Amino acid sequence: MGWYVPCAKSLQRMVQPDIKRTIGVFELVSDDKTYFQDGLHGNHCFGCGAWNESGLRIKSFWEGDESVCVFEPQPHHAAMPPDVMNGGIIASVIDCHSVCTAIADAYRREGRDVGDGQKIWYATGSLHVNYRLPTPVAGPITVRSKITDSSSKKTVLAVQLFSYENEMTCDGEVLAIRVPDEWADPEGLLQHLKK
């Protein structure tokens, strides 16, 4: 398993577990992971969109039958207590990681790499998060999603979130729904809904 690190302009890269701290910044180490979000061209989502410069820009990858996302929260991701991660940011990371997992699974079931050929998009049908313990903002969180049910139109995922101390602080379930091509229209979705 790897770790995310903060780097220039909040871009995040995966590094090996032998992270070294250097004056409060992590030293970068190369990796060989394939991230789902890298194939989702034009994705402007706040949580998972690589094309949203102000977003979280999470990255997800397969580890056996689970998908994994390691995210480094920043001080501005805190709740009222400055040492606790904001619940909305937690929900966004869980949601986006799980929806991207559903997308990656659909590509995998069709024998394609994420982003190859006809685009596949999913959106949140429902999101349920149980906040079991406060999640510290002081280190990377790890989100693990496992598909519990899937069909051509929907995917259900069980999710767990672990603190940097490897303590499970949240769990939940995400229902991801396959959406039509209009979802990815660069001009927006709402124009299609008014027809």
C-alpha cells in the first residue's frame, strides 16, 4: 500500500510506504500504480476530477478485490476542532472514491482500461456514512471500497475509512448509478434535462 503526499499546487502523487519527512514535506518516490481518475478525461468533479484545480484530486487504484484511496488532508480540511477532519470532506472522498471504483469496475468487466473507447460514467445514487470516531487531520487517511453488488446499471460498495493511525473512523455504503453520455457534456448537464 502507498501514501499520498502534498506537492506543488496540491497535486498528489503516490509514493511507497518508506516515506521520509523533510521539513514538514514528504519526499517524493516514484510509483507504478494505475489510477482510475487518470483515465477520466475532462472530469471536473470537486473530489475526483483531475481537471479541477481547486478540488481534492483524489486517486484510486485496485489492490486485489478492493479499491484503495490514500488522501492527505490539509489544515483547511478541518472541522470546528482544528485537529479533526471535516465530515463533508470525508463524505466527498468516500463518495468520489467509490463512484470511481464503480466506473473502473465497469471498464474492467468490459475488458478495457479506464477511459478507453466509449466513455463510462457513474454518479452517486445514494451515500450513507457512519462517523464512528473523529478522523484526525494530522496524517493521510485510507479509504477502502469493496463491491458488494453490481449490474450493468448500478454498483453497491461497502466502504471503510482509516486514520493515519490505522484506526477505522468511518464506514458506509455507496450506490453508484450508470449515467448517460450527456453527464460528460463539456457544456453541462442541465441543458439536457430541460428538453
